[in-house]
Amino acid sequence: MVDVVSTWEAVMYHIARRVTRRLTLFAAMTGTVLAHPLDSVSDALAREGARLFFWLPVLFGAGIGGYFALDVEPERPVVAVIGLLALFAAWQLRHTRAARGSLAFAMVALGLVAATIRTDIITAPVLPAEIGPAELSGTVVRRELRESDTRLTVRADGFAGLKAADLPRLVRFTVRTSGDDALAGDRISVRATLLPPSPPVEPGAFDFQRYAFYRGIGANGYAMGPVTVVAAGGAMSQPIAQLRDLLTERIRATLDTASGGVAVALLVGERGGIPADDTAALRDAGLAHLLAISGLHMGLVSGFLFWLIRLGLALRPAVALRYPIKKIAAVAALAGALAYLLLTGGSVPTIRAFVMVALVMLAVLTDRRAISLRTVALAALVVLAMTPEGLLEPGFQMSFAAVVALVAVYERYGDRMLRRTRDTSVPMRLLIYLVGVGMTTVIAGLATAPFAIYHFGRVADYGVLANLAAVPVMAFWVMPAGTLSILAMPLGLEQLPLWAMGQGIDLILAIAHRVADLDGAVRLVPAMPAAGLLAVTLGGLWLCLLSGGWRLLGWVPVFIGMATPYMAEPPLLRITGDGRLTGVTTQAGGLLVSSTRREKFVAAQWLARMGEVAPTASWPHDGASVDGDLRCDLLGCILRRDGWMIALPNDPRAVDEDCGRADIVIATVPVAGRCPSARVVVDTFDLWRDGPHVLHLSPDRGPVVRSVNGQRGQRPWVWRPTPRKDWYWARY
């Protein structure tokens, strides 16, 4: 007992000594920086040396982020001049003290240029308004079999008499009858209703219009009847898409709905066929990343092919002694990774993962270190140059956050851990592997948590437990069996490996459901402001990419950014662009919505951004709310908060009365300048033109109204309705 106590005291003393040393170093460093800021920064940058290369993609991304932060499209000649001047300055100053600064400015300028060029290349028409039902004709580009319907992406060549110049490049719509009969490459005809892509549900929320714009999708909708195949596609009309459809059918013919849907997601990249309850369980257990084709899957496929081919060549001594079988296996694994990239659709995380694999295999071919922060930086530069819009998407952010954190930690401590694990027994190696999986999960989970909070407003508290159980199954069972099934399909021998893959998937789903059912498995968090995410990102990069003691300063913005969800005040009032749904924040922090049957998706998004699951109470359609702040009748509602009177008329007969006494008027009917005394007036025309609105009551500035289109400005992906003369007459 005395030995145990002594050992415990020694461990605690060692920890306390290290913490004290770090705090002392941090205090001394802070004092030096405050006393001589410029000299301290210059000396610290000089000590970083080659590690400053890791910041090039960060600066490139800053230029891309600057482009998307603008509320007007930059003038192309100005962008060209900025880019050329930045490159010229970087070249002229390359041997001076200003070399680093000029290179940094050049990378930011190149990011701006890359984003501008990408926008010009991808620009395509967007449907001007909701149209239909009308006849749509075109060629199927992609077919997604989902649990209850089929979603088709079509390259349209005719719809409702629109001119070719006004016709969207791609349209996407759902079909509930006979949609699975149409295959990629088929020419189809269908009666459909189409509408422009949806705007964000409120300012700062996910921008689906921008997401669709950079994928060439100019309209969404639904079919009003069966799809007619006018002409079957040729054997090579859409080769990759046709191969994906064929693989999907072969997988579904062998596996049942649940395991088959996951297998299709892992091998083909289509997640629509996974049952909703399984998707929710995987998400709540922190296993949703297993469905997204990213570094884990690409690494497992290429790694398994590398091992399998190298093993097969090594079994022939004559081949193994005469040829560089390691490099041959690397080339074959790279070819397999490329095939997997094409097969799964080429999303941003998949492209990033392929670039990483390509760099790793290139390092094997040139006898260099395979995985390093330099490799990650090169991959980030390639991905951002190809798809600048990916910077704003959760897939890019979360995948690179996890990879950067993992590589940074294992570069710093990996060699030390490997030295301690050499010459150990098999059980000890298994234990070390499980500990490694746990550490990897913790590191990746901490790195991606801020982005999960920002985009999804939720954290899986038992994600480490679920990943400890599920990741080994995925690594040693599911993905190897899936790779073998793809290799065996040309011979018609895929049933056995697919069956084995399905058994592993069933085990992962069982783990997901078990963990998701635990009390407190999911913690909902209010939406993080963009400034908070930016602070966390810069702080995390500072911690991971720098080597000196000053990297500890990165914890400051990380902690500040993580606190912002609880510091930001939610809007007092939300209203959709069509005025069909209104939300009011209660004094207790809950949400009241005007309808639980209309605009269910929007209501769910509002609740998620507040960290809530369901509305606090029912909307008082005729009477008062529970707290008495909101009173409604058939003509509208009156909301009183902090001495302000807010009128919400939904009938023209209530406008005159409300405008005579209310401080703020938010109307779903025309007001037409009849509220000269009201401080803020928003009517149906403002909603129609500027999209969803939110109202904040600021103690300093009073009422502040923000709109979706007002915040986004005049950008190519921002859809704005076409004015109608009769509406202007109605207003004036």
C-alpha cells in the first residue's frame, strides 16, 4: 500500500512540475511579447523556419474566405490586378526582409483569384420562379435510391418552354413512383414542379443556394407522375454513373435494407438508402463519420490493396528478390484509390483523402516520410485550388481539422510512443492498438467538435465509446470485405464477401443503437457564431502548426470561440420569406412557432440553432401565451418585450390599428407606407424580396432587423425574385 501511495505521489509531483514549468514559460513569454512585440514576433517566426510552409494553405484559404465574405461580386479587372501585383511583389522582394510578408499577401490574393475564377467557370442559370406542373425532359446524370423515394439529377434540355439560356444546367427532383426504372444515361420525360433552391432559414444558417450553385443545380422539385424513359442510355453515355447504378443493384440484391444501404454508402457514396432510424443512431452515437467517404475509408481501401498486393508478390521469392514490390504495391494502391474516388462521386472530403493517399504513395515511391504536416498542407492547397467553395462546407472543415490535429499530435509524440511499444507481446500490442484508437477518437473528436457545433448544433458525448467498438470492426472487417466484393464482382463472386461485409455492418449498427439509447448520448448546443468558429479555427491552427512555446497562445481564441454559443443572444423573432411560419423566443429561452404542421423543416432548423428539441409551448392562436408576452386573435398577434410593442398583423384590416400604436410592425400583408410612427416596418414585399428575417432587441441600438438576402448581398448564388408590376401597384 505504501508503494502505491509513493508511486501516486511521484506521478502527481511529476505532473505538477510539468504544469508549473509550462505556466512559468507561458508567463515569461507573454511578458516578453508585451514588452517587445515586433522583435518577439520576428524572432519567433525565424525560429519556426520551414514550418511556416504549413501556413500557406491557411493564407490561401483566407483569400477564399474573403471572397465569400463580400456582399458584392468583386470587379474582375480589380481581382486580376491584385493577383498580378501580389505575385510581382513576392518575386521582387523574395531576398529581402519583407519576403515573408509579400509571400503571405500573394497567397491571400491567389485565394481571392481562385475563388473568382471558380465562380466564373461554374456560373449557370437558376430557375427564375416556381414553375409547374410542366413537362421536363433531359438526361439522367445521377440516380439516388432512398428509403421511400428516388432522387434524380437530370441535365435538362427542355422545361415549360424556357429558352436554352434560361434553363438550369442540372435539376434535381424526387420521384415516388417508378423513379428507379430510370438509369444514368437514360433520356427521360416527366411532369414535374420545380422551384429555385431554398435560401438559408435565417441569416447565418447553412446556405443551400450557394451549395447548389457550385454543383450546377439550378432547380429542385418533385415529379407529379411516373418517369417515362424516352431512350435508354448507351453503354458509355455515363460510364461512371452507370457503373455506380450497377454496383448499387448488385449490393442490394445480396444485402437487406439496413446493411445494404450502409454498404452502398461505403462503396458507392450514396447514403439515401439508409433507414432514417439507423442514420439517427449513427449520428447520435458519434459514428456518422463512418458514412462519409473520407480519409478513413480511402486509407483503408488503399492500405488493404497495398498490403494484399505486396503480400501476393512476396509469396513469389523470385519476384520479391528481383523487383521493388513495395513500390509496385504503392502504384497499384494508388490506382485503386483513384477508382474508389471516381466510384464514390468525388466529394470534397474524398478528393482531400485521395490527394493525401497520392502524396503518401508518392513518398513511398521516392523513399520519403509518408505522412507529415507538409503532406497535409499540400493536400489542402490542391483541394482548395480545385474547389474553393469547399472551404465553407462541413466536410472539408471537419476532415482537415481531424487530420491536422492527428498528424500534429503524432508527429510530436508518435516516435516516443513507438519506442516504448517495441518488442512487446501480442496481447500488449492489441491493448496498445485499442489505446491508440481511443486516443485517435478523442483527438479527432475534440478537433471536429467546434465544427459539429457550428453546422449541426450537437455533440455526441459517448462518441469515444462507440468509436472504440466500431472503428476496429470497420477497419479489419467491413472495408476489407467490401474491397474484396468489388474485386470479385467482375467474376460474379461477390455474394460471400458482401455477406461478410453485411454482418460487420449489422454489428456496427447494433453498437450505434446501443450507444445512442444511453441517457445523455447527445448534447444540443446553441448555434455558434461565425466569429466564434473563426476564433477556434485560428487558435487550433496556431496550436498545431507552430512548434515554439508561443503556440500555447492558441488556447486563448479556442476557449473564447467555444464560449460564444452561450454568449450570443438568439433573435427575438424569426419569420420565413413567405410569411407562413413565425417563431418567437420566450423569456425562458424556448421557442414558440406559429404552426407545427407547416414548414416543419424550417421549424426544426430554428430549434436546432437554439439547442432545443421541440417548441416550448403551443402558439396562442386565440388568447395569450403562457408567459403573457404574446397575444393573438384572428387578425394577428401583439408581442410585448422590454417595453417594446411588436405587431404581427396577418390581415389587412389590422394594419391601420397596429400601425397607430406599435413600435415595430412585422406584417405578412402589404403595409404600403401606412406606418409613419413605427420605428421598424417589414411587410410581405420585404419578405418576398429579401427572404427570411430576424429581429433582435439590442439594449444599445434598439430593434435590429436582419434579412437573409440583405446579409448575403448581390452574389451569383443569391436568388432574387423578379418584380411584378401588379405587386408594385398594390404597394404604391
